[in-house]
Amino acid sequence: MNNGGLIVSSRSPGNQRRYRRETLRRVSVIGVAQTLDLTLAEISAALSSLPQGRTPTKRDWGKFSKRWARQLDERIHQLERMRQKLSGCIGCGCLSLKICALYNAGDRVSALGTGPRYLLGDPSDAEERTLSDRCKAGRAR
């Protein structure tokens, strides 16, 4: 595992890496965080909040897990939104480039970023109209 400087080792006379016993807890925290798809930067930010790189305690883990649970909740919410809209939209209202040209002229949605912006939660031009309404309206033209 590339630890990104999250753990510290020393070298033996035979040039083997040696880890202190308390490093095991840090490795466990890093491993669990990685299974949650947290980046090494996110993990590093959490661990660097500990004074002088000390080993995380149960209380520290409680703080980390609350923060990470909020991040997971947002990811779950985003995935649920995507699942609900997946069959009808890839980003700007429908799967037809002809109809997309009507609702996303000049690809103005691209200014919001890459990927399926509406599925990712960015607001559409007409919040009061659902994505499926826009597709139906486009097909009726």
C-alpha cells in the first residue's frame, strides 16, 4: 500500500523497514478509509489533525467516522439521484443530440464541469420542468 507518508518507519542495520507497534492502528485506519474510497489526501488530512502524528484513539476514530459518514451519505445521495434519472438523461435532458441542441444550445452546460451535470445534481435551466418533461417536449417538436 502506498501510504503517502501517512506512516513512519525506520531502517534496521540490514536495511529492512521497521514499524513501531502503534503504526498498526494507523495502518488499520488507513485501510478502512481506503475501503470507503477516501483519497490519501482525505486520510492524510484526518491523521494530520492529530497532535505530533500520534496514534488515533477511539475518540479520534469517532471524529473521523462522523466526518467520513457525512461524505458517504452525500455519495449515496448522489448515486441514488443518478439511479433515478439514469435511463432518461446523460446530462442535459435526453439522449438525442438533436433534442439536446434545443435544450443545451452551444453546450452551455459544459461550463458547469465535465460529466453528466444534471445527474450529478447541477440545476437545469428549467427547474420546474422535469428531465422527462423536457424530453417529451423535445420529441413533440
